[in-house]
Amino acid sequence: MAIVVGDKAPDFELKDNHGRAVRLSDFRGEKAVVLLFYPFAFTGVCTGELCELRDQLPRFQNDDVQLLAVSNDSVPTLRVFGEQEGLEYPLLSDFWPHGETSRAYGVFDEAKGCAVRGTFIIDKDGIVRWTVVNGLPDARDLNEYIKALDSL
């Protein structure tokens, strides 16, 4: 079951596409976080969503907000994907232990071995303030993220 509004967001430490450790708790007290889970790099819907975020990046990554995108791909895969698509925000690898963070947020599809499209907006205190979970083929509406961020 996915984490719901009002829950404390589970902390995690994952490697980004450059091999650096990123912890959710590093942003506590400093920035709200848009935590975005997506199934796989290099797939059509995922690439479209992540490039749309890239094109509107100042709305999702600025002095008050940090965007973190998580998939179950390996760090080297995410490095190539980020470079190819010009993604200048952290792409986090939930590769090993496989899906541990995705499971903690309730968005891991055991049958497919990947995260579904879960998004969590976490405030500066580490509390989930907005969330949406879409199935694998269903793209998310970024305008909903913007409305949720504006309400913080």
C-alpha cells in the first residue's frame, strides 16, 4: 500500500546517476521534495515525463524545492540516460537491494520488478503533503504537481 498524505516520508539513501549518495533527510528543514518514482529509463512514457520536468525544471528544483527521480535502473544506466536526455536533476538508483525504497513507499510492482508511477510531495518537515500513483502506462499531469507545490 502506498504512503498517504500525512505520513512521515520514509528516509532512504540511494546513489544518483553520478554515484553520489543522496538521502531524503539531507533536505529536511531546507527544501520540500518532489519524489518521483518511474518504471524504467529509455522507455517512451518515462522519457516523456522526465523531459517535461526538464523543460519546466525551475518549477520543480529551486531554492525551496528539490526534485528526485527514482527508478530501479542501475547507476550506469541512469548516467547514460541523464546525459542523453540532458536531465540536470538527480536520477536515483533503487537497483540494489532491488526496489527497497520503492517498496517502502508502496509503489513497487513485484510482478514486473519495477516501480509504478508514484509521486510524493514531501514538505520541509518530512511529511507527505500530496501524492498520486498511476499505473505503468499512465503518464502523470505535471500541472497537478505545480498546484500541490503552490499550496505548501
